[in-house]
Amino acid sequence: MDKQELRLTPEEARLTGLSREEYTDSNFAGHSYLHEILITLFSNRATAISLACIAVIVLMAIFAPILSPYSYREVHSEATNLPMRIPGLEKLGIFDGTRAGVDQYERHGVPDEYHYFGTDNLGRDIWTRVWTGTRISLLIALLAVALDVLIGVTYGMIAGFFGGRADLIMQRVIEVLTGIPNLIIMMLLLLVMEPGIPTICLALAITGWVNMSRIVRAQVLRIKGSEYVLASRTLGSPAMRIILRKILPNTMGQIIITFMFSVPNAIFFEAFLAFIGLGVPIPMASLGTLINDGYKSAMLYPYQVLLPAAVLSVLMLSFNLLGDGLRDAIDPQMRSM
Amino acid sequence: MNAQTERAERAGQPLLEVEGLRQHFRMSRHYTVKAVDDVSFTIHRGEIFGLVGESGSGKSTTGRSIIRLYTPTAGRIRFCGQDVSGRLTAQQTLLLRTRMQMIFQDPIASLNPREKVIDIIAEGIDIHHMYESRAQRRDMVLAMLRKVGLAPEHADRYPHQLSGGQRQRVGIARALIMKPDLIIADEAISALDVSIQAQVVNLLKQIQQETGCAILFIAHDLSMVRYISDTIGVLHLGHLVELGTTQDVFEHAVHPYTRALLSAIPRPNPLLERDRPIESYDCRAAGVDYTKGTLHHLSDTHLLLATDEERDRWTRGA
Ligand SMILES: Nc1ncnc2c1ncn2[C@@H]1O[C@H](COP(=O)(O)OP(=O)(O)O)[C@@H](O)[C@H]1O
Ligand SMILES: [Mg+2]
């Protein structure tokens, strides 16, 4: 075979372009990864609106009970089941504290009080109770999901990274855990331990972390075999460095997405537990216990159940939409799913 | 370690000796993939060794066993005079992780998307604490960028903000900053455009000349291998079937598999290309069993895996 045909001389090679040209293309510079995510996130209107809703609800949950003149627990037996009365709007003929043409506030001898959301059957201000309840519901959900993340990420990371027999055993444990209906685990736990916020958080987290650990494990398995991890290993990276520098940053997006979808889930489960009578002890209130209380007199005083239910719905919807938007921004390939 | 390395060098020992390397993957109790089966070759200091073979022939596995991403099933690997095939001492690990480096095939997948170019390139010197100050670290990275033909501005970019050729240069810089004696380039150009391939191959060649490192150049594109390599090994089904200088392999190929590979290279002359005969080779149909063959010296540098009968038949035909 003729050698000249195939061997490139240096001159020929140079024809294809200098091997050491210095490229500079400034149009790409700038945007960091976070920056790009934020841009994508806020260009989605549904996400922006849901983020605003969550912000408003969180602010109300923090400040409304502080600013309100009424306490969430004080019982006023003389002013029970008052209808909604909102200053300003009452002049338009709505929310003016009347029921069937009778001013209930006058009738109960509290003509100067304004209960925006009315009062319940013990005369407690529902406005204050709804926002205190939101506060507690959010607190429980965040604590429970934080526990999910802590346990789930560690568990999934260990199972995925070290693999082998450890992984095999850990996956069997998860299968057993998911084999038992989680409602039963929660109810047993709540019956055994004394009721309160920590118990409910634990009950929610005890099965909630499984989903997180599965997602993290799948991500770790994918990333572990990637060429950039192999490259890092050929440079002598210790396992901890690979986990912290390579695997964790590349899993963070999925962790955040799962977190965002877990929060409304936890809020819902807490409400559900409260609804079947396993909620926070009275006189504390969560959105779930409020709905449970209001539901009993829903036919007579529908606002007592509708208002906390509305806050719950908006909160859950917003978190789900935000989760969707985050997923689109962080992991564009998932958009079609 | 340095004293030992130098002694090995003085004794004229090869940089890397691979003897009877086997890498088997046990898939189940009844089935084992023999990805690499009894492969032996040596690489001398400053040599560019081309390893060719079709996809699935065990090229990557060979490279990964040598750099100990896998634990070899059997065989001996000596690097800088040290046996690095068994259980590694801390000192041997250090030798392997600094003096031997790898460049990967996929320029996208081989860079962590969450790290800036500067941190990717500095990874090796970070792990082995090879600088005194942040400023010195940056200087070392910038020097590397210049060496591989990138601009200082690229240091603060993320991988997805670079082109394919630029990314591969970052991969080369990451390996080069360790001043390795051996670089394993696993299909380092296969994923690039043809025009960029020539640039990167020229860059590797230039680097080899400047630093005197050896390169194990794994590829399936024979024309590039011919251009860059001093020695070529032909791998098929995990066996090294033919080994020789570039001239041996390209002009006096004996093994039917090598000849089939060579006949598949397109020629730039359309008149020749029109009548180019393509030799086909199917070892099972030809009744060739690699495990029965032994290595025959056809010349000082030219080795062939065959039984005596096969050698006689093939050399007669050539
Ligand atoms: N980790 C592994 N587990 C099981 N089989 C593998 C593994 N790595 C490679 N193989 C098998 O070994 C053979 C050689 O693969 P490889 O070395 O990647 O080939 P090449 O790089 O030449 O294309 C293939 O059949 C492949 O399926
Ligand atoms: Mg390969």
C-alpha cells in the first residue's frame, strides 16, 4: 500500500487549521448554571404566580397571627359562629357581618369587632386560626420533608455509591417498608407516641424518605459510571470528594424537584391525619384540624370549612406548579413527562 | 519513588509492560465476558502506541485495566518498574494516579457540568496538593490552557459553554497538568468532527514531542492511528492478534483480521477507491481459534498470534 496516500505531512495537517489557535468567543461568557435556571424559572408565568402565592401565604402565616388582635385559642362563648366582617367591604353590602338580614355582631353584643373570617363555634377568630394553622401545617411539612431529605439522600447515596451487597440489603429493607401500607405505620406510631408536632413529623417521614432515596440512588448509579467520575478516579479522588464534588451537585436538581413535590404531599398527609382525628392536639390548629372542625358545621356555616380548605388548596397547587416549573428549568429533558 | 523511577529508566526498562493481561466480567454463574484475554505488549518512554480493533474488541477495557479502573483478572502490568496489577500499596497508587493519565472518548460526558474549566483542570493538583497558593494554582491552569490552545477566558466557563473540540482540549489539559509519563487516549478523537480530529491529533503529537510522554492511543480510525503511532497493536475479541511497528502493520500485515481492517480504509484517489477490494474476515468461519494460537516473531518487531499452520498459510498468502 502506498504510504503517501494516508500519512499526513505536517503541511497537510496545517491545512486543516492550526492546532493551537486561541479561540475567544465572548457571546457565551457570563451565565452561570444558577442564573440560567432562574431565567427559565421566571419566564414561566404559572411558576412565577405560584411562587408569589407561596410567598404571600408564608408571609401571612408568619405575620397575620402576630398582628391580629385576637388569639387563636381564646374562647369567647358570647361571640360564637359570627359571620365574616371585613372593614371597607362591609360598605358594599358583602362581608358586613349580617346573616339573614340581622347584624350578628350587634346581636352578640360585639358591634366594634371585626373577624375577617368570622368566628367558630367557640367564638375563636378564624382568621387568626387559619394563619396559625397554616404556620403549623407548613412547619410540620417542612420538618417532615427535611427529615425525608436527610434520611433519603444519605440512604440513597450509600446504596448507590457503594452498591454490591449493602445495596441489595438496603433495597430489601425498602421493599419491606413499602410493602406495609404507610397509613397503618403512621397510625400505629401516632397511637403509641404522645401526639404533637414531632410525632406527626416522624410519622410522615418514616415512609416519606423512601421516594427520595430511590431517586437519589438512581441518580448516583447514573453518575457513578459517567466518564467525569472515571476521570476523577484516575486522578486519585477519594470517595468523599467524588460524592461531594461530582455526585451531589449533579443530583441536587433532582433532590430539589423531589423536595418541591414532597412538601404538598406532606401538607396533604398531615391534613388527612388531622381529618381522621390524629392531628395536632387542641387547642393547637393546623389546616387539617380546622377543616375537620369546620366540616362538622359545613351546612350551617360553610365559610368555616371553605376558608381553610381554600388556603390548603392554593398552597398545594402552588407547590406542585412550582415543582413542575423547577423541573422544567433544572432538567429540560423531563419536560415532556 | 523518584529514585526508583530513575533507576528503572537508566536500566533501559520499558515504561509499561503488559503481560498476559486478562479482564473477565462475570455476568452470571454460567456466563463470563472475556473482554480481554491474554494480551501482552510493551510501551517505551516517549512512544506512541496505537491500539486498534473494531468496537467491542476490548480496547477500552484494556486501557481501563491498565489504569486500574478495573482490577485485572490475571496478568502482570509493570509501570515505571512497579507491579501495578495486584493489590496496590499507597505509593503504587500515587504513582498510578499521577504518572498515568487518561483522556476519554466523549468530550461532553467526561467533564463535570457543574464545575468550571479551571476547577476541572486543577482537579489533579488539588487532590495531590501540588501548589502553594490560589494564585499559583490559577497560573498553572492558565499555562495548561495555553498549552492546549485555549484562551485564559475559558478558565471561568462551564463545559457546556465550549465547543466539542474545546472540551476535548480541556480533557487533555486535565491529564497534562499532572505531567504524566503515560497518557491513555481512549478514542479521544472519535466523537469529534473530522476537521477537529486533525487538530486534536496534532496537539497530542506536539505534546508528546514537547513533554516526552508516551501515549496509548486507542482508536478504530486506522488512518489517524497510522499518522500518529510508532507501534500498533491489533485487538480482536480480546486477543492481540498482530503487533508491530506502523510500517510492519500497514505494509506487511499478515493476520487476515488486520488485512480486513486495512482493506476497509477509504483511499483519497477515486480511481483506486473504485476498485478497492474489501477483504472480509470471520474468524469462526475461517476456523481460527485465538486461544490455540501462540505469538510468533515474524521479525524483531513484528508479532503474530497464530498456530504454526496458520502462520505458514498466512505468510504465504501475503
Ligand atoms: N463493565 C463491564 N461489564 C461487562 N461487560 C463489559 C464491561 N465493560 C466492557 N464489557 C464488554 O467487554 C467487551 C469489550 O468492551 P470494550 O473494551 O468497551 O470494547 P471497545 O472499547 O474495543 O469498543 C464488550 O463485549 C463489552 O460488552
Ligand atoms: Mg471503547
